Amino acid sequence: MTEAREHTLKDDIREIIADDGPISLERYMALALTHPTKGYYTSRNPFGAGGDFITAPEISQMFGELIGLWAAEIWSLIGAPPRIRLVELGPGRGVLMADALRAARAAPDFFAAIEVELVEASDLLAAQQSAALADSGKTPVWRRSLDEIPAGPAIFIANEFFDALPVRQFLKTAQGWRERLVGLDPDGQLAFGLKAEVEPYIKAEAPLGAILELGAAAHRLMTRIAARIMTDNGAALVIDYGYGRTDFGETLQAVKAHQFVDPLAEPGLADLTTHVDFSALARAAASTNALVHGPVEQGEFLKDLGIFQRAEMLRRNATPEQAAAVDSALARLAGDGAGEMGALFKAMAVTRRGLKEAPGFAPATSS
């Protein structure tokens, strides 16, 4: 007797579309990434060489260490509050926070003031984060969303977090801007289509065929973070791959086992991301009257924080193989060549308006 095939997330989505009609790309991404039991981030460990991609903290300890020292300096610049929450959004396997806390011990007063909060939707990853931070000297508190974090001064760290928030896409047609939807083709398979009605609120001029990505979820989250900073004091640091000025073009991509795949082929089994529109994030933060620092290229940010000096320290007592690994990590994190993160990734900080300078950024001149 043949066993029944497991009901996949793709089957669920096809049933939703069959019952209710095509869905927005935003809803499709949300289901694919954060479905309670079958979502990509809620049902698997996507990080590291054995996963689907490698993030900067996984490449080298230098990255998280510099973030920890950045947070310590920011804490001092905002008045050294006696208690401050160090909040990471989407902490992965906990590597960044573990490295950051180890480096933060160099600033004992800051380390004593820290309360660690981790915003995580996956129980699987939360368990790995707990193991990674077991010897950190801090006991983290896990939250499902930003809204669960109690009031008070906070430093927010978001590394490769905003790129995974869902977006909507609009295509410029002869009739105007029409939203791109996920529906079913004649064979019942997931396929892209267009909403029949024209979107009346988009007035942007663009050539026919242009695609506009709008990340409302990212804008809402950044607005809440910036408003919180303005009310309670603190700062935010966002590091992600993206572009500094709002522009047209599709950036949706799916990655599985370190290879690009069809975004509609295996929802829940492949990572879905888009490039972050840092200009839009900056506008969202500035709408609360917060001060925006950057964005700057990741390579420049890390260079200003001292990554080359830290690499030299690590080389001093290293074996030739270890030294080569340090050099490779340095190039990948701060280089601007093909496959390197230094130019593709950007860094941006948000603070109150009184803080004219932030480590790693040129003096702020406007909102």
C-alpha cells in the first residue's frame, strides 16, 4: 500500500489560492518564511555551511566583536544609562551576540548595564542561541516581536534581518502600475500574474516593464524602532545587502543549499529575500524626527571600527593556516570585489537628534 504524500506548504498555498484567488507577493513571502509549522525560518536551521547561506558573523568572530564594541561606544555617547537592553532582531544561531558580548567585556560598565533580548520566531533557532550564549555571562530573554520588549533605553541590532521581510511588487504597464500576484497556472502550479485593477496611488514615472518593490513591513518596523528610540533613548544599527537610493528593479531571490532557485518552486524550503531599500528605511526613521547616520558601505563601516587592526591582532599568534583564514574573512567582509560583502552590504544607524556622530559613520548633517 502506497503511503500518503506529506501535505506541503506549497499544497497549502495552492489551496488558499484555489479558494480565495491570487495572493500578493507580500502574503506569499510571509507564508513561505514564517508559517507557524512549515515556514522556512520556523522549521529548519538555514545558517552555516550545512545550511542555505552564511552570514557575516559565521564568517569571522571579528564582525560580532566590532558590533559589540560599537554598542559599547554608543551606550557611552547616549549618556551611559544604568540599564540598557541589547536587542538583536533575527539572531540566527546566536554567533553575533556571543561575539559581541565577549568583546563588550572590555567595557565593564557597559557589560554590567546590558540586558539581552532576542527577537526570534523559531524555537529551533532559539535553542541554538541559548547554547551559544550559555557562557556569555548574560541570560537572554526571547521575544516573538518587537512589541513584547519592555520600555526603556535599548540598542537594536539587525544584521541580515530586513532583507527577509515581505514586499509587494508592482509592474508598470500601459494602463498604469499593477500589482504582481501569485496565482495558479493552467496546470495548477504556482505562477506570477497581475492584478486586474491599476494601483491609483503610485504616481512614479518609469518605462513600461519596470518593477517597483515596496516594503511596507520594513517601513512599519523601522518607524516603530525609531519612535521607540526617540521616546526611550537608544540607537539602532541595520546591516544588510541593498541599495542606498530608491530605484526600480526586481531583487526577489530564493536560495537553497547555497544555490539560487525558483522563488515559487519550494515555499518553506528555500530562503526568500529582497535587497533592502535603505533610502526608504531612512525616510521611515526620519518621519519620527530621529537622526539617520549613513547608509555607508559595510567595508567602510568595518574599516572605521578597526577591522584591519583586529585582523592584525589575530594574525600575531596564528598558524599559517589560521592567518590565511583571517585574511580570507577580512577580504570577504570588507572587500569590494566579486562575491565580497564590503560594497554590496550597507550599514545605517538611527539615534536621537542630539547625537551628531556615531562610530563608523561620518558626522550626520541632515535627517
